[in-house]
Amino acid sequence: MDGVTEGVNNLNISDSYKRNRIQVSNTKKPLFFYVNLAKRYMQQYNEVELSALGMAIATVVTIAEILKNNGFAVEKKIRTLTVDMRDEPEGRPVPKAKIEILLGKTENFDELMAAEAEAREVGDGEQQS
């Protein structure tokens, strides 16, 4: 194996696994699970990459819009591509649409998160009385 091929393979492996990537499905979890997870990832990594295939693309766009419209995130990059997927190991590859949206924290992200946490605490206190 030559050095060039080895380098490309290593790049692909590290690129395909990112700690701040959320792969969204439109069937597994409710929308606000992903919204809240994206906020936690932005707290931890300052940015989050939302990614989806096919029918889940609309879900990713909705999550990004919720975060942007509520002042938590700014759009840094959007990438669309087509990936070949196989329904069966021996089947023919079928092209599928894919989207990746990179979001970063807004300047007042931390203030908004603090206000949200405070509102939750107040709400919890009211429920107990």
C-alpha cells in the first residue's frame, strides 16, 4: 500500500467519525430530542453538524431553523451530496440525497441557555408546591 492511499484511507476514517455530528432519523426520536441534543453539543464543542439522508432531510432543516430562529445558532456551512446506499449486501447501489448543516453558537447562546435552565428550575419549583 503506498503512502498516498494510506493517507486518504486514514482521512476518510477520521472524517466519517466526528464527535459533534448528529445523524438525524425522521423515525427514531422526536424533533425536540434532536434540538436539545444539538444545544448540548454546541455547549460542549461550540458547533454541531446535523446530517441526514433522504426523507430525514426535512427534519434536519426544521431542527436547524428552530435553533436559528430562537437565537441559539448561526449557520456556518451547508453541504448537499449524493451517497450510494445498498438495501442488501449484494444489491445494486441506490443513490440517496444527503445534507450536512454545520451550526455554530451565537454570541448570546450561553445567556439563552442559562435563561432556559432558570425557567426549568422555576417550573420544577411550582410543580412541587
